[in-house]
Amino acid sequence: TVFELLTHANVTQDQVRAIGSHGQTIRHAPNASPPYTVQIGDGNVIAQDTGITTVADFRRRDMCAGGQGAPLVPAFHAALYRSREIDRVVLNIGGMANISILPANADLPVRGFDTGPGNVLLDAWIQHTKGEMYDAEGLWGRSGTVNTRLLNTMLADPYFSLPPPKSTGREHFNLGWLQRHTTEALSPPDIQATLVELTSLTVADAIRHHAGTSREVLVCGGGAYNCYLLERLAANLPECRIGTTGEFGLAQRWVEAAAFAWLARQT
């Protein structure tokens, strides 16, 4: 992948100061004793094969410093999107959803945490039911009707009431988790619509409770392309303007990758 990118960008190896490699998380247990997290994608191999200094293993280092190992992007979000005029939140909707709270007051700290599932349940359900990788633009979810009973059952999960700092992963929110909560026969589109509402509501509740003065939410990650999800987020956060990081020159799908390049630069 590195060599493909260098070729595409017409950049030579000796022009690159460092590579920031997050890897792919396969196990995340921040509350275990001892806490641990596992990513595949070995920085040693990347450095050896490319001859480029490689900065990696970010999550374990964060845990060593007393953090949750996730999210790691709030500092980058602050560098790009913090405003002196408006309290702002950056919302990354990947498999999980996480928020970076960016107060306009420079004396207040930047904070961030996982709000819960982002795309993980939406993708798992459409893959299981229709064999499609994701719900393009949220059209399938839009065709369904939210089931209030299922929604309330899922909202009762203890994770949502935990105070930050907190992080989660596919070990907790997955297809099995959804199936354990779906105890009655419902149409597949209705379940998808209910999952959209779960993501949008839990994000909105987290912002309202922990970043209540924010009036702007910038969305990035794959979920930023789910139009129905963004509509529901706007409906559940009427006090905020919902925009995207693309408005500031960095496409929604590239923010997280750019964040780890930035962390390598900071290192």
C-alpha cells in the first residue's frame, strides 16, 4: 500500500520523513485487567520493507499513559477544526462513533470518547440480510420504520450510560449483540431504520450531555456519506448545525488516515 501511494503521488521514499501506521484493531479491551489492545500491521515490517521511519503502536502507548487507547484523533481534530468563535464537535462515524469536543475557550481542554456504534451494526445487518457491504446513502434504512420497543431495548445497554472517558469496539457491538436484542419478528428494513436511530440518538445524547454548548457538528468517516443518518442526527440535534469536514478542505473519508500521518509528524 505504501509503494502504491508513493507511485500514485509521484513521491520517492527518501522524500518521506515518516509513516504513521495505526494498523487494524482486532481486539480492544481497555477495561480488562490489565487493559490491552491488539492491532495487526507490524510497524517493524513496514519500516524494514520501505526503509522509512515508521511510527506505530499508538493505542498501546495511550493505554500506558492511562488512556483508553481510543479515540486517538481529538488532538488532530483540534489542530484543524478548533474555532475561537464557536464551540464545536467533530464526529467521526466509523465502525464506532466518537466525538472530539472542541471548546472555543482556549483555557478549556479538548476531550474525546466513543459514543457507541457508528456503522458497525448497520453494516453487519445489511451484510447478513442482503449480502451488501453497506447501506449506500442510507436508502435501505430510510425505507423502514423505527421500532420503538427494539430501540428502547438497545438503548438500555449499560455502555451508553457510562461516563467518559470510555471506548468500545466490535467485541461489544456486533451482529450477535443485535440478534440478542431482536426478540420479535421485524422486517429487515425496520431493523435497519432502528439501528440508524440508535446511532443518531446515542451520538446526540452524548453531545447534549457532554458538549451542550456546541452549536456545530462536523462529521467525518464513512457514516458521513449516509444521508439518512445525517438527517436523523440533525433531527435529534436541532440546536446544532450539522456539516462535514469536507467544508474545510479535507474529505470525510480521509480524516482518520490524515490524523495518523499528522501524529507521525508530531512525533
